Amino acid sequence: MTDRPRLVAVRAGALFDGVSGTLMLDPVLLMNGPVIAAVARAGTPPPGAEVVDLPGTTLLPGLIDTHVHLAFDAGPDPVAALARRDDDAALAAMRAAGRAALHAGITTVRDLGDRGYLSLRLRGTAGLPTIVAAGPPITTPAGHCHFLGGATEPTPQAVRAAVRDRADRGADVVKVMASGGTMTPGTRQETSQFTVELLRAVVDEAHRHGLPVTAHAHGTGAIRMSLDAGVDGMEHVSFWSADGVDDPGDLTGRIAGSGVTVGLTVGVAPVPGAAPPPAIAKRLPRIITNTRRLYEAGAHLVLGTDAGIGPTKPHDVLPHALQQTTMIGLTPALALTWATSRAAAACGLGGTKGRLAPGLDADIVAVDGDPLADLTALHRIRAVFARGHRVV
Ligand SMILES: [Zn+2]
């Protein structure tokens, strides 16, 4: 590192602060090392500050993807590809995945499933996004993603020990597979993997150690049991049934009333020759309808991409996800709020990330144009700062 000044003033055309639905015009954002020192309209940079001029751009908080898998390489068979890699090769691929995300303006990712706690080792690495990590998801023997190493006997003692192991290793969040999933042969999305008693044991032990729990829950039964068990978050929430998608019935209101965070799985990159699996594509219209109902009922929704699980899910897919939230009725301002301040809170980082305000981390993206008018501006990155370091 060269001895660059600690004070850096960024001048841009506009600024979205992560919370309000309007832009500040002619902002001057002052960074002091890794944190934001001041945000002012048309201010004068202090003497001695390095000045970065980005005319015509809008500054926004670095984007946050609440559900990624750095260990999956977004190829046609990410499970087989990971199995072929030893830990060093897997870590190299994970660093490349993280760099791709960061260069797209995604300055924080929550990794909800790695192998062998590899994502925990990458936390704090310069040149990568901030990583919030679960380690291997807790699953049943031969259950969804068992090959990541989180297979656990379905007994209260065993699931509590699995949670304690994650706490001891310094995981930031506990991920539990409440239902089967798409990428694990022999499991089914609509089938529950744990009883409500076992899910309660996971939640109780995690909370005892100060850790939140988010449950992978596709099927209606797994969604209901996760709610009953008191999880903090649920992923997917697709109401997947054997031949289609269930009507959520009373669960829409229950989810909204519970305040539980629902991680919507969104974001498909336009990759030539690649498409989502047919089983997902045929269910998508009803999943969108149910999601829209959840939104209208006031459920606490956030955006996650499941980046890494296939060719249409590269690690920089989140900007596409924001554009695709119009399907459930979001405005660009709301989509950006969900992908910044709301996502930060969901990841336990509401005090340090997701907003452009004094005292917060200097995770900043500059895009050409006005993303509140046109979210495709997110694909026109002019600068990215991660904890004060310019990486683009
Ligand atoms: Zn996932």
C-alpha cells in the first residue's frame, strides 16, 4: 500500500443514502480511512484531502447479497466441481467468486453454505467483500447439501452439538436445512428434514450463543415448522409441493405477523444457452404470486441470489435481482433499500453497513446515471470502495 492520505473526498452528481427514497444532489462524501466521516451537499473538501471527482455518477452504499455460496462456482455442475477441488483449490475459486462480486459493487455477502468452514477463513481478506459466514449448513445424514459436511444425526443432543461447533468456530449465523433442495439427489423440496422439536433445539442453542438462525425452507411443512421453532430467518419460502406450488393459506399472515426475515431467492443473469431448471421455471409464476402476497401483507423480505448454484447465478448476479423485483411490485428506490440498509440489518450489520452516513463503513459504489430512475445503471459501475479502499 502507498501512503495515501487518510482523508478522501468523493464528489459525484447524486447520492442515495440507502434509506430515503430521494437523491441528494452534488454530494461530497468524505472518507477517513475505512469509515465515512461526512456526507454533505455541495461542500468543500477539507485541505489535504485527496479529491476523487466522479461527475455524472450516483453514489450508493455497497450492495449486500444476503444469500450466496462462494464455494459453488456457478458452472453447470457446481457440486461435482467442488468435490474435485481440495481446500486450497476451493479457496482460490472462492476468492475469484468474491472478487467478481466486489467488482460488481457487492461489498458484503452472506455465505449460507460452504464446505469445511472455508468461507470463515476468507473473512477480512483485502480485495474481497465483507463476508458473513454460516459454515456448512446443518442437515440430516444424506440430507440437502450433506456433501458440504454438515450432516447431523436427528437428535436434540446432536443438533445442539452441531450449533455449538459453529459457535466455537466463530460462525456469524447458523443455517439449517429444514427441507430438501434442488441440487441434492435423493432429497425433495417439499419434504421436511427435521421435526419442529429439533428445529427448536437448533434455535435455542444458537440463541444461547448469540447467533441467529436462518432455515432453508421450500415446502409448506418446513416453512410452518421453522416459524413454530422461532427461527430468525427463512430462505426461499417457495411453498414447493410435489407437483407445483401450494396455496400458503394462513401462513402468509403468520409470516408477516412474525417479523421473521424472508430471504427471497431472486436474480437470473442472461447467460446464452443457460436457463433455470425446468422444475423451477414451471413453478415460478405461482411462486411470484405468493411472494407478492407476502409483500402486500407486510412480510419482512430481503433479497438473496443463491449465487454460485448454476450458470444463471454468477456471483455478480445481484444487480439483475434488483431489476427483477419489479415482478413483485417494488420500485427501484425500494429495491435499492432492500439491497443495502435492509440487507445489512438482516446480516447483523445494521450499525456498520448499508447506509451512507458518518461513522459507517466506507463501502461505496458509484454508477453512471440515476439508479432510482433506471436500475440498469447498476451495470455501469464507475467506482467501488470497500472499507475505504478503491477496488474499481
Ligand atoms: Zn443456498
